[in-house]
Amino acid sequence: MPTIYCRDKNFGDIQAIIFDKDGTLEDSILLLSDLANNVAHWLEGRIPGLKETILRSLGMHNNVLNPAGLMAVGSRLENEIALAAHVAQRGKSWLESRHLVQQAFKEVDLIEKRTVIFPGCYEVISNLHQRGLKLAILSSASSRDIEIFLEDHQLSQFIEIYQGADQGCLKPDPICFEMVCKKLQVSCANTLMVGDSQMDIQMASMANAAGIIAIRWGSGDIPCQSLAGADVQILNLNEIKLIPQNFNLN
């Protein structure tokens, strides 16, 4: 089986790689920032004075989205529950609070938006697929959002399995990772995780993945403390290399 290497780390006997989507393959920070602002604006129109509280909860500060905040790494369900709690504090019933927040996201979702892929991702994924690796996406986004991303960037031909937060499991539960491996018909011990958050690292670690690659997309050579649990931190997806089977590492 193939050996993957990144910087000074080698991962042998790899059959599959599972990728996160947001922040890993998709440059989604601006899209998520717009989503946070639009949801907050919609709720402000129904409950005046709520906007700033909503933005802070979603991880927005001075119009900059925290890449480790709720909007960036949480599922839609987690976002809805967190925001509904603030709505309920304004005297609404829990049922009405949940409905208002769900309606806010539904209205914002109707706004047409295009996904943005990080440079070079298509080429790396295409090459890994051609070399016989099984590839999957495991995301806190919805399955439909993943599907749109794959369609927008012609990746469906390379990704065998994709699993969103609406399929019964939320990160960092290791069962999420195990479910995808089972669908791919591979062992967790022969599968790498590539992600950009603590949730990805914790999930893959608890699932006993073959290795964890954290990506920081050009954020400088100083390692990120929040990603310290990964086996290696990289700045670009093209740092994931495949060693030919007949190549002698010695």
C-alpha cells in the first residue's frame, strides 16, 4: 500500500484519505462571514438589539470571523441551538425561538453563492485518486453544501464518499470517522485525516486514524498551538506527497 509523506513525517500502508471541507479544501471564510452577518441582520429585523449578541456567538469580532468559532466549525444544528438560546432570552418560547432561527438560515440560504476552492486542491486530489487512494469528505456542513462544492469544482469524480452533519453524526465524535471508513471499506488504521481544526484532530485521534495532517493555508511557519495534536502541520495541500511503491527511503 502507498506511503504518504509530509515534510518530515511518513505514513505507511495508507489506503484512504478523509478531508474536511471548510478551511481545508474550500476557502469559505468570506462565505461564512457573509452568512453570519446576514443571519444576524435577519434576526435583528425581528428582535431589535440582538444583532451584536448573535455575531459574537457566531465568532464574529470587528467583522472578522474566528476560524475556530461556532460559525466556522459548528454544524448548522449547533449554530441554530446556540442562537435560539439568545432568542429565548428575549422572552420567546423555545419552539418559537428555534423556528425563528431556522427561518433566518432558510432565508439566507436562498441567496445565491459560489464556493471557492483553495489553489491546487483539484490537482492534488486528482493525483491522489489516480494513484489508487480512496478519498472522502467529512464535514460539519450539510450534505447538500458538500454536494454543491463538489459540483462547482468538478471533484465528484474523485470523491467516493461524502458525509455531512445531517447524516446522524457530529464532529468530534470518532464514530463519524469510523462511519466514513466503513463506507470506504477501509480500516481507520489505514486512513489519514486532513483538516484545519481541533475537532478534526480530536475525532481522528479517538478513531485511531493512521495519521492526522493539519493544514494552515499559508499562515506562516510558526506552528499553530490549537493544531498541536496533529502529526504534522502544512501550509498547502500540495505538501501531501505520495512515495512510489518501488522507492527506497534509505
